[in-house]
Amino acid sequence: MRLGLTYDLRDDYRALGYSEEETAEFDAEETIAGLTNALTGLGYQVDRIGNVEALIGRLAAGDRWDAVFNYCEGLKGLAREAQVPAILEVYDLPYVFSDPLTMALTLDKGMCKRVIRDHGIPTADFAVIEMLADADRIALPYPLFLKPIAEGSGKGIGTNNKVADFAGLKASASDLLDRFRQPVLVETYLPGREFTVGITGTGADAEVLGVSEIVPLAGYHGDGYGLVNKEDWHGRLDIVGAPPAEAKAAGDVALRAWKALRCLDGGRIDIRCDAAGQPNFIEVNPLAGLRPDYSDMCFIATREGVSYQELIGKIMTSFRKRHPALKG
């Protein structure tokens, strides 16, 4: 099977002048090489396409593939992760990972939490600030936690996100609105342990791959698993296998959320506990990091005895089951 591979290479955007923070969600060459090698090892003929603009150019030139492994995060807009799936649907090309509706919904953390809440899945109480004046109407009890509504990789999470009073709320909201030019999610702060759950499969076939606990160390930066902690975790945190009881509880909440949001093939869900130890949904990443020996999903797989190629194989098995007519 001829499989196209779409992706956003971080170095390409750096070369265009984008900052380290602006490119934080994009991929290293090690990731794309790892995916290419794993897919080739699984018997696929891989054609590296690149980003959404490269995809548009290739489609306009008449290029086609049997299917596309879509790993594009997108650069601009609140629905940027939906751009490539939407284009591929126009051309009736099957693709790996979630569809445009799920991609757009899950990138908007406020809209996503509304669906989660409607399904009765535990998640912290929240509000959305679209302009600074909205802060005057926040009625949630302190402490609160603020973050951009549509960023990944911990962008916007540093030292001023947890706030204890109205002055802190206004200062944090003002900073985030100015920096990211998008609404700000305000949540009741969850003081408990934090977990991240790897999931593979779709619908009734979805299953928990494994659960990691994020354990802060002395060098932990701020009050959340933010960009600084993610990009250089040494001395800042440990990523360890969750104990069985906690893994089961976090995994159950994550799997319910995965199915409620109709996520496909594979990804990761973040969970944090409240003061009573109840796991709460934080957010979902339907395009989880897949950099070998670096990304949370890969750490989980390795700890569970699943090789990198086997992990990609699980994702492809889910995709192929959704598209049984594909040959090769």
C-alpha cells in the first residue's frame, strides 16, 4: 500500500522565522524518520508529503495515495488540526487518526469540556474568558488555573497560571490573551496527582495502552505540566508507571472520554485528580507525540513491552479495521 505521510517539521518553520514557542507542537526529524521506518517495516510504501501547503500542492499536481498517515498539527486557527483531514475528505482519501469534527472539537478545550461534562465524565468546573472584561464575571472558587484554550505541548503554562485571587486572575488572563490572541480557559484548580493515558483503537475496540504518572521534582517549573517541563524534564519531573489502582481509575475516565469524543486509532488523554483523589479529564491529544524515546506515548509503550514499530502497528490495525476495503 502506498501511504502518504503528512507532518509539520519544526525546522521548516524555524527557518521561516517562527519562534521556539510557536513551533513547540511541531516535529523533529527523528519523529518523521521513526514513523517512516516503522511504517516501512510494517510493509507500507511511504511517501513523505510534508505540511498542509505541500499536501495541497501535491494534490493539485494530481498525486494520490492509497491512504495518508496524517500527523499534521497545523499552524494557524482554532481548527488547525482539522485542516488536513478536511482536505483529504474532499479528495476521498482515507487517513489515519481522527476526523475534522473531533480534531476541531478537541483543540478547543472549552468546547471539548462541555461535551465531556454532558457525558457525565468528571472534569473540573470551568469558564471561558474571551476578553478581559469577562474576568469580572468569573464566579468559581479560588485557586483557579488558566491556560490558552487551543494550544498543545504545554504552551502558555508556566509560573502565573495558578491564581489565588481576582488580581492574579486578571493578570494571568491579560498575559495569555495578549500572547496567544485566543480565549482563555479558567478551571477550578485540581490539587491531586497527574496522569497521562495512552490509548489505541477506535470505539468498542479502544483500549488503554498504559498510564504514566507525572511526578514533580525540585526543579518543576510552575504549577502545571507546561512547555518548560515537557521540553526538558530532567531534574524537573519523573515519568513513572502509575500504581495499579490509580492506573485503573485514570484509565477508565480516559477511555470514557476517548469514546465520547469519537477519537480514532490512537492518542493520549491527560488526567488530574481533585482533592478527594477522583480522576478528572483535563484534555485529549488525538495527535499524540510519537518521537521515539522522547514522547509520553512512546514512554508508555516501552514500559508496557510494546516496541515503537508495534505501537505504530496498533494504530494502523485500528485504521485498517475502519477501512476494510483497502488492499496491500
